[in-house]
Amino acid sequence: IMKKWIVVLAFALLVTMTAVAQDYPKFEVPVGFSFVNVHPGITQLTSFNIFGGGGGFVYNVTPWIGIKADFAGYTQGSGLKNQLTNLGYAGQANGNVFTYMFGPQIKKHSGKLQPFGEALFGAAHSNLYGQIYSAQTGLVSASSNNNAFAMQFGGGLDYALTPHIQLRPVEVDYLYTRFGVNGTNYTGSQNNFKYFAGLNFTFGGK
């Protein structure tokens, strides 16, 4: 009889562990609004904001660890243009910025409040720095398009509205980029602040 109970308990434990292991979404798709406070790393220019949005895709390998792809696009506001005007520059600065990064995400997938953290690596693309350089120096030979290394560290919080829809009120990240200007000797590091808010959709596994 004791052996039968041991077998029953072992089977029940196995079923419970299997159920817990499956109680998380296999896929997540966050979408929303974002802005970045850019620290350009250029003398005479202070920080300015760029605005946009984007989305991503997460494949959860385990209940805690997923692999994330993150894509975002931004256009600069009036902050940079006003600074250049005040400094007497006549050049245009209508720069857009695009980022595409990949890396691990760690997340709690239970309860209403689900915090997460991430470490992403990839690239950024912009025509902004070539335009700033031309405005500062008067040179027009610098390439207006530029690709740069980018990485992002941070995290946020999801609030489960339904089993498959989550509100993401806050995600804050440190966003590092290293832009140069093609055809010149300029290369600089930019230590930026990123904020993201939107919705997160989950699929599979629940």
C-alpha cells in the first residue's frame, strides 16, 4: 500500500510540475510609444528628446528567460533645431533614428504585476550626426547616413488585464549608441535615457 501511495504522490508531483512549467506564454509582442533623451556627446550641444515608438517579439525559452527582438524608430523634436539656431548654425537637422537590438529578457510570468529586465545588443541607424557635423563645420562631404553600435539595459512592469493582454505603463532603459560621421574622424559615445509605454500581447502556453 505504501508503495502505491508513493507512486501516486510521485505522479501527482510530476503532473503539477509539468503544469507549472507550461503556465507561461511562449510568445510576447510588446508595442507602444517611446521617447529617448539623447546626450549627443558633441561640444556646445546639450541633451534633446526624440519621439517615436516601436515593438518587439519575445520567445520564452523557460518560465523566466526569453529571447527578445526589439525595433524602434524616432524623429527629432524641436529641441535640437532650437539649439543649433541659437548657436548660429544654418544647417538642417531633420534626423531620424532607428534601432534594432536582440538579447535575453528575464520576466516573472505570474500574478497581475509582472516585472522584467533585459539586456539587448544590436545597431542604430541615423542621418542625424552627419547633418549636425555639416551644420557645425560647413562641410557637405560627410555622409548623412550612419550605422552605429547600440546596446540597451533596463526593465519595466506589465499589468495583466486579461490572460493575453497586458498593460505596460513603464519601461525605462539605458540606451548606449556610438555614432561617428562617415568620411570624417569624428566618433562619439552617446549615453541616452529611453522610456517606453504601451501594450504587451501574449500567445501560447496558457
